[in-house]
Amino acid sequence: MSVRVKNWTKAVLLLAVTCVAGSGRLAQGQLRWPDPPKKAPMRIRLVALALAYPRSSFFSSNEIYVAEKEIGHEEWSLIKLVFTFLPYQPRLSDSGFDYSVVHEVSAWRDPNCDETVDQLTQRSMPKRHQPLVYSRNVPREDLERRRIPLLCYETNADDYIRSSFEPIAPPPKPPEPVLKERPKSQ
């Protein structure tokens, strides 16, 4: 065999071994677009409207809410909800701006937009805050004092599933104190 054939054979063999040995690993390339966000179904109650931009005739519009996300049976946690809709789609508040209405949506977590209630109501002028607009039947209205950042979730009109009317039970009455009469001392 000639030297040229031997070198050619060695090169082909080396290439074959490299392909077989390296085929178990995935190539990590630079992605131009990030993966789409992971959506998860959730049940929410609208507590208050923080900001509603005017409806646009051509572009998408946003509504920003303070809402409660169901985390367990009859357990709810406050969140910030950004709802995006197009001009021909209904607003989230159109389907019931009532605390008794539970909305089911598919939403994704966006840690870049976490804010406190104070930051949500802050406007462009310093020391100026726009008050929250509370929905009907909210059991509490003391959100202005909260300083804990609310986890931010985003959804849009396409990811809206349905709404249902689920009234909340009135809070249980506190037990009456049990008082006994003291025996009269003589």
C-alpha cells in the first residue's frame, strides 16, 4: 500500500471514531431566541386594579392587577398579574371585576417585573401615588402598607381559560368569651 492510502485510511478511521465517540453529547450552540416561557394553569381572584393603559386601536394594551393566586385548598397568595390583550379582545375586568369571580388562566412567571404595592402605584412624579381600584367584595383593603415584593405573572387574552362564580364564605364569628360570675364575698 502506498503512504497516501495509509494516511487516507488513518484520517477516515480517526473521523469515524470521533463521530461515534462524540455522538452521545449534545452540541451546545448559542441560541438566538430564548425558549418560550413555561406556562402553568392557575386560578386567580382579582383584588385590585393597579394600572390600566388606554385601549389602543392598533397595538396590544396592558392591565396590571394585584391578584390572589390559589396555592392550595382555600389558600391564596398575593401576586402581580400583567394581562395583555389586543384591540379586538376583551379586558380581564370585562369578565367580572368581582372578588367572588375566580379566573382560570395559563400564565408564566416573570421575575424581572416583581414589585411592591408601593412601586405599583408610584407614578412619574416623585411622592405621587395613584390609589388602587379595589374589586367588589374584597375582604380587605389594606394593601398600601405592604412592603413585600409581589411575584409577577404574565398572561394574555389568548391564554384565558374561563371564569366561575365562587362566593367566599363570611368569616366565622369569633367565639364569645366565657365569663363566670364570681361568688360574692360576704
